[in-house]
Amino acid sequence: MTSRSLYDMFAYGHWRDQQMTRCVSVNANAGVWCDEGVPEPFETGLPTSADRWLDMSNMALASSLRLNGEAGPDTLDLLDWEDVTLHSFARGDRAR
């Protein structure tokens, strides 16, 4: 999954057993580039459209990370956003 607000776009791919089961790519300016496979539960049955790219991005992120928030699905075993610890990684100096 990727999203870039600079370009108003969202792309999502789901692979299972080395097969692509869902592929979505939406750009607010160019429209729907790809919409293949069975929609994921986070898509809530609504059609893929350019005006939903940000909602789809937020729902995919909440669903993938199992976070509870305004865009997340209503299930009982989700984490609250405030309980998530973000880690920052940096590349160390390479030996010369």
C-alpha cells in the first residue's frame, strides 16, 4: 500500500500464495488506473473512485495495522492509535 498526498493518489496490492488477489490504484486527477480482484473489507462495498482516494488510503492503513480510529473498521481486537509506538531507523556509516 502507498499513498502520496502530493499527487493525490493511493495504490494498494494484496498477494496471497504468490498470486495478486487485489490491485487498486486511484489518482484524484487521473481517476482510477487499476481496479482488479475482489474488493477488501476495508473498501466497505463502495465503488472505487477518484474522490475516495484519501478515504481508501486511511481505511487500508487502519485495517492493515489493525488500528482503531475514525477510519478503522468496527471490531473489538484493534489497537488505539495512541498505543502505537513508531520506530525510526537510520542507515549506519559503512566501513570503508
